[in-house]
Amino acid sequence: MAPKQTQRIGIFLALALVMSATRLHHFDALPDASWAVFFLGGYWLRGSTRWAFPILMALAVLVDFFVITHAGISFFDHYCVSAAYWMLAPAYLSLWIGGSWLAKHQRGLGVRTLGLAIAALLVSEFVCYLLTNGSYYWMSATVPQPRSMANWFANFGDWYLLFLKTTAIYVAVGAVLHVVVSQLAGTLKAGQQHDAKQ
């Protein structure tokens, strides 16, 4: 069942808050939840992609701008903001599409849905990582020369499992919240229907 517009706005605000809070402190104890936010956003806000995705994308850039300039560095002089930085849009969109695909194909809570969720997350997270890591390696001026496929594969492997683990943990927390809220909503609805019959 698709959430109502007020629920969508509440979900959107919660996702924006989580992304902002964790992205502000990108390398602190609490890892950046941005990748999970875009995957869960695609799932929960599938019908609101036209406004939700661009606003979350703009928020991600705004948070990066704030963090970089607050450190006394010009935004465009920071090593992360190369031509590759703009590949974040298609990378995050791949996560959104993964979550949206899951929302379209899942059929309630169960083992089948769990399997689809794992597959959707693994595929969309891999595409996102391929786009972000690949573009940074091949397009950023900070990567030492000479570049080679062998060095890129080594670099790819150095970080992949860390990004996958972080994203999977946040998505798992979101999935648990989804199950709890779904069960509570079902219980409340059944109680209301029972009271209406009496």
C-alpha cells in the first residue's frame, strides 16, 4: 500500500535528517548514510521521485558545500570536487531505482521479499560504487599517474566491502523499522475494524 502524501513528506523529512546528520560528519564514528537514504527513498517514495530525488540530491551537495567551506576550503578546490563529483547524481539515482524496483516487485513481508531486497541492494549498490569509484579514479586529478586497469581494480577492492557493509547496515535498520511500522499499522487497522463491527 502506497503511503499518503503527508506520510511521504514525513518519510522524506526523516530521510533528509538522517542524511544531513551523518553526511555532516562523513568520517566520524557514525558513517554517512547517504547511499542507504537514496535506496530507502526509492522504496518508500517511489511515487514522489520527481520532487523527492532532486531535493535529496541538492541537499547532499548543499551539505558537502557547507562542510568543505566551513573547513576554510573553496568548494571547487577540494579534492573530492573534481569532474567525478557530478557522477554522484547517476550513482545515487541507481540506488533510488533499486529501491523503487523493490517496491514495485515485492509482495508483502516474507522470504521472497527479503530475497528481492538483497538482490536489489547488491545490484544497485554495486552500480553506485562502480560509478563513484570509477569516475573518481579515472577523472580526478588527485589520483597519481599512470593509471591502469590493474590499479583501478585494486583501488576498487580496497573500499567496496566497507561501502557495502555501511549501506547494508543502514538499509537493514530501515527494513526493521518498516516491518515494525507495518505490523503496528495492521494491528491498529484490525482493531478499528473489530470495533466498527460491534
